[in-house]
Amino acid sequence: MFKTLDQALAGREFICPAYSIADMAIYPWLRIHDQFNVDIRELPNLASYVARIAAREDVQAAYAKGGGVNLLPPGTF
């Protein structure tokens, strides 16, 4: 999945032509890529996408508001 998404993001800023619910839905899964043992440094389009989404003020604000919501220890699904 990660390699496929990396290829799909080639030359694109977002999953759809503009920032959308698709980005909001996929980012949380990409954000925890390390828990899937995926090194996104090997996937340059994906790595820049994750950094770009993480840098958005609205995304930062949402994660700040929900900071205490995930009460499961890391690596627990």
C-alpha cells in the first residue's frame, strides 16, 4: 500500500486535486508508518506528503485538541 500511494503521489500535492477528506482519512494511518515497520524515507513522494500534511495549521490544531484521546499504548491496535 505504501509504495502504491508513493507512486500515486508523484507530481501531486494531495491525493485528490485539492486538500480533501481523502487526505484527512489517510494521513492518520501514514502518520504511524513506523508502527507498520515502514521507512518512508525510501518513499520520497510519500515522505514529502506526510511532512506537507503535518505542517498544515488545521492538522496541527486537530491533533493538539485530540492529544489525550488515544489512550492505548503505542503499537496497540
